Amino acid sequence: MKSRKQNELQKPQRPSIKAKAVAAPGRRLDRYAVRKWFFGSKDTQGVGKLIAIYGLLICIGFVYLYPLLYMISKSLMQRADLLDSSVNWIPSVLYVKNYVDAFTSMDFMRTLWQSVVIAGAPTLLNMVMCAVIGYGFARYDFPLKNVMLGILIFSFIIPPQITMMPNYLLYNDLKILDSIKAFLLPAFLGQGIKAQLYILIFFQFFRQIPQALIEAAKIDGCGHFKTFLRIAVPSAAPAILVVFLFSLVWYWNESYLTQLYVCGVLGDSFWNTLMVALKGFNDSYSQVGGSVTGEAMGSLNEGIKMAATMLSILPVLLLYFVLQKQFVESVDRTGITGE
Amino acid sequence: MAVPIIVVFALIIALLLNAKIKGKGVFRLIFFLPVIIASGPVMAQLVSQGAGSIPAMNTSMIESMIGFLPGFIVSAIMGLFENIVMYLWYSGVQILIFLAAVQKIDNSLYEAAKMDGGSTWECFWKITLPTIKPMTLLNVVYTIVYLSNNEQNTIIETIKDAMFGTTGSKGYGYASAMAWLYAVIVTLLVIVFAAALALKKDVYAKKAKKYRKEQKKQERLIRKIEKRGEQYEKQKAKRTAKAAKAVH
């Protein structure tokens, strides 16, 4: 749109016929330059395209960012600001005590450490086991392979709410309840939370490795294991990263199953995660700040609740911010794709 | 209807995030937010606070704009606009999967295509899309499963009620039966979508398989001939031996 406007602006400024004749090739070139500037050419990106990209990204990004901004703004508000209807987004004073309160009542450092262990250990196991299983499905032909793939997908489709109770009874029989083993053992056997999805991701990635590459490795004397480590794993680096992130986030966010299997239903176990702490936050807050009563408590809790929520998702955000640079680098390093 | 929308939308966002832009890290961080927030108790809290939807979404204006179309199209489009925020929230995982897939495409492919005079549009259809086809299938399957097994889904709620509900609860067996039936129906849906996206096998793999098959056939033929030859030789030897005996 912008380029057309500019062309229209140029029209009335047209000089005399003589000058026009002289300038004609130049003008055409000019128009071409404007078009190039706006739409971009094959190897450069035009301004218009950039505006479109940024516009779309910012608009959609705002939808995602909105709750986060809401949380940040509410978590920094005093009790008076929360009750005052004239204060909408920007708090009158930066009130950090919400965070301090949330920090102490959640027992943050200890809970954080336990969350890292509970989310991290099954994630690592998940990554390794799902990679192996996915590689097996992608590379080897064995009887009933398609049937097994079908069962895998079907087990993904069954609502997880149904399998919860039988699993609980099974873990009870195995005596692995109320300890981290209840997460580690299924993850080791490729049955972790949403492990089917990770297996499918690895399956699709490993299938894309050209057969020629694997045969070349075979000729050069690589065994099955070495082929997997040297060729399949490096070329699936983005998949590994994605699986790691998903697995970590889902284990991190899983409050219900964690409470059921690891922390114990009664809540008197050694283990505790940030999400479980967040869930039981109302109770723990009323114990710490018992002096607050009546109407004010609901809205006062809101600021601190938001602060606690922020604290509980902040570690994952930071981790992702560090890891997302790997997205580009890992691909550059391997450089074996396509045929 | 939500499935194609979510998948296509995720693909577009992944391509945009893969473009050469400044502040990539920040944008990627923002688009990772739904993965964190949409799972877990944070989302439920936010929805209860009313932060899950855009406050200033003027739907009536759009409705009057497209009013000349037949009724069912209008209602479909309006449904899209009303739920678009929810669709956006559900597409976080798919964006990341697509991003990983797009990054694995070799850059030299694009360079070669550009040398041969292909435009960006053509590059997208001829290189990007075929390469990430398996990932598209995966995303479609995931989207169906996620949408059908979501906590907000009414059928799941019914099943949960039947399982844990105290009043008028029909017990665990009844709930399990419902869940099985539901799973079978979803499986049929997945099969339909997967068949629509049916994967063509790699050309190389196809050729290799064909070659191996032919090789095996030939080997079998050779073995057969050899066997026959051996038998013939044996018979010949026997015959000669007999003849020799007879002569003696």
C-alpha cells in the first residue's frame, strides 16, 4: 500500500517533457527500487514483508503475553491498589513484599530444588528411552511393527484420567508410591507422561535420515549402536531439544499426578514441588499471614497468589531462554541433512 | 474444524519465527509461553481471573461485514473468531514441533532452488512443505488427541463425573466403558486424518526395497537352478555308476 502512495506522490512532481524523456529510464529504475525496497527481492527482505512479519508476531505475541503482564502487574500491587478501581495496570508503588511473602510461605529454595529433581530426572530418562524406542521403530523392520505402532498411538488416545486409578493400584503393589521411583520407573520403560508423543517425534525425525547415510556408516564399520550415536542422534538435535523442553515443562506443571504418586495424598511426604505448593497455597498462606481476615483476604491473596504463580513458572522460562539459542546452533553444527 | 486451523496457524508462526528477524530470542520466548501456561494450574487460575480472552474483541462488526454470505458460513466464521484466542493457546506445542522440523531443512536446498530461479513461494510449496510432511501428520494427531483429551472437553468431564462424582455416580466400570468407546471414536478420527495425509514412502527407500526384493528373487532362482543341477549331477553319477556296475 505504501509503495502505491509514494508513486502517486511522485506523479505531480513530474518535470517537463524533455526532462521526462531523459529521466525515463531512471524513473522506471526508481519504481523498481521502491518495489524492491518494499517487497524485497530473492535474497533481501523488503520493508513491507518485515512490517508484516513483525506485526503478526507482535499481535499474536500480545495474546500470549497478556496473562503474563496481568500477573506481573497484579503481583506488584499493594492491598490498597488491588481494592482501588482507579488503579488498573500500573501499581502506585512497586510493592515487592508480595514476592517475599510468597517466597517464605512456599519454602521456595527447598521446593525449587525438589521440583528440579522431580521434573529433571524423569525428563532425562524420557529423552534417552524415547530416542532409543523411536530409533527402533524408524530403522528396523520386525514382525508386527505396524500393530505395535498402532497400539502406541491408541494408548496415546485413551483418556489419561481412566488409566490413573489402575496405575495407582499397580504402583501400590510394586511399592514405589510416595517416592520419586513412581516417576522414574515408568519413564525408564518409556511410559512417562506423554511419552508416546516423544516417541512419535523421534520416530519421524529418525525416519528422515537418508538411508544412504546409514548404509555408508555400515560400510565404514559402524555397528548398530555406533550408528545410532554418531549419525542418528546428531541429526535429530532439534528433536532432542524439543522433547527435553516438553518433557520438562509437563513434569514441572503436573500437579495432580505428582501429588498422587510422588508427594503422597496426605502431603506428609518428603517430596514437594512448586506446582503442588502453588495448589495448596491458599492453605499455607492463611497459616503464615493469619492476621488477615474477612473481605480483604480474597483480594489480598490475589496479589500474593500471582507472585507465587510467577515464581513457579519463572525457572522454566529462564531455562528456555538459555536453551532456545541451541535451536539454531545445533543445526549448524551437524550439517548432515537431505540427500 | 479446529484441527486444520491450529495446525496451519502453528506452521505459519513457526515459519515466521524462523525468518531472519531481530529479537528472535524474545519472540521465541513469547511463543513458548502457551506451552508452559496452558498446561498446569496456572491456566485454570488465569481463566478464573478472566485473563484468558482478549477483552476488546469486537465480533459484531465482523458479523455485519460478512453478513451477505449464507448463514452457515457466517456462523462458521463467527465461531472461528469467538474461539480464536483458545485456538492460539492450544497451538504452542505444535509451533515448537514445526520450528524444530523447519530448522532441520538444509539451507543449501533453498540456495539451489534460488539459483534455478524459484521464488520464495515456490520454495515453500516444493521444499518446506514436503520435508515437514511427517511432522504435519504428527501435529495433526497430537492436536486431535489433545483437543479430545482436554480437561475442558465436555465428554471428558462427563467421564470424570461418572468416575468420581458422588451423586448419581454409576461407578468406575461405567466410566471405563465410556472412555473406551470414546477412545475408539477418536481413533477412527485419527485414522481418517492420517489417511488424508497418507505418507508417501521415500523414493530411495522404495527403490532399495524393490532392488532387494529382486535380488532375493534372483538368488532364489540361482539356488533353484543350482539344486537342479546338483540333482542332475547326482543322477548322472548314479547312472554312470550303475552303468559301470552293469559293465563289470
